Amino acid sequence: MNTASADPAGTVPPQPAAPLLTVLSDALHKARFVAEAVPTADDALTVTVYSSKAPWKESTPESANDWLDRNEIAATASLNDGDYVVITLPTAEAVSRFIAVALEPWLRVHTTAAQLADALEAHGLPHEVAVTAHVIELILPDEGLSTAVQLAALLGAPRLADGLNLRRARGMRRLAERIQWLLTGAIGSGVDVIVEPGCAHAEDRLTIGSTVDQARLLTRRITDAPQGAVSVTEHN
């Protein structure tokens, strides 16, 4: 229930930003957005931005103010003595809008990436996960792409690599094509699949690039796979 007093015209005055300091700080941390939020004497919040994830094009107050205007965030940007952009959020509405526009895409992608990593870990599959604001890359690095074959087994295709020599570039490319088709069927839409043969200093690796929604569907399929599904025959 909103207990704020209305002004004579019957409108509720804007709520100050400062009470949302913890909410904003938590969101910055979970989004891995390197910044410092502090309250001001007039109950606003300032966000000093150090992160390369800042959504404005250039690290200038002009660029940040343009981004704020385009996204209808009632805030202002300035430059501090250390040449870092500082966003001043005067109201609770401005804080909520800043979190929704600047941070929630990163919150979603990091949460989904962590869930995907946990699902793979539960089946003992070696992996790496990398993210951007809208893409999650699942990297399966090992000699002979055996982890990629094990992933196929989790998705119901334990013999996907039959007839392929996975120690040759051609066989690896064919496996990547098969996995791309398998994933299209498993999650209902196409993903990017890239294979890179190894060298003296790096293992073979297969990389799956997906949207956040695709990664969530893939996570669900992996989570639902029975334990032991990755026990597949090695391919030479």
C-alpha cells in the first residue's frame, strides 16, 4: 500500500532513489556490471560506471545522456575527476528503469549460463561457457571431440558420430553439421555450431552459439537426460 501523500492536484510525488541502494547494488553484482552505487545528500543514487558492459556507445557523458533519453530513463550523466561516467538516478522509478534496461539482459544471460554449466557438470561433461549480452557460447574442448559426442548422447543420439574419423578435420566438420541438426530438433530452432581442430598448444573444440531462450531449452533437455546417458562408444 502506497502511503505517500498526494499533492493538491492529487498526484503522488516521485519516490526517492536512495532506499533502493541494496536492490541496485545486488543487481549490479549479479549482472557482473562493474560499477559503484552510492546515495547522495538529496536521496538520489549515483552509479559510477567502470564496466565495459555499459550500453552507451562511448564512455562520455554525451553518449550516456543520449542513451538515457532514448530509453526514457529520467536520469543524468556526468564525468567525474577520474574520467568515469557517473549516472545520477533521482527517483525510485529511474532506478527500476535503469535496472530493467541496462542490467536485466545481463542478469538473464549470466543466470542462464550458470544453469547450463550446472547441468553439464551434473553429467560430468568438461565445458566452458562464455557470454555476451544476448548470446551464450558453450565450448566443448577436448581431443577427438569426445565431449561433443557425449552431449549428443545426452540429447538422445548416442551414435551420432558413427562413420566419422574425429581425428581429421573433415570428420569434425561433419560432426558439427550433425550436431547442428540435432540441436535444431532438440530445441526447435537453429543454433551456430563451429568446430576448430586443435594444435600443439590447444585441444580440438566445438562451440555452440545460442540465444538465452535456446540455452534455456538446451539446459532443460540436458537436465532431463538420465544419468549414464554419456556412456558412448569412442570413435577413431
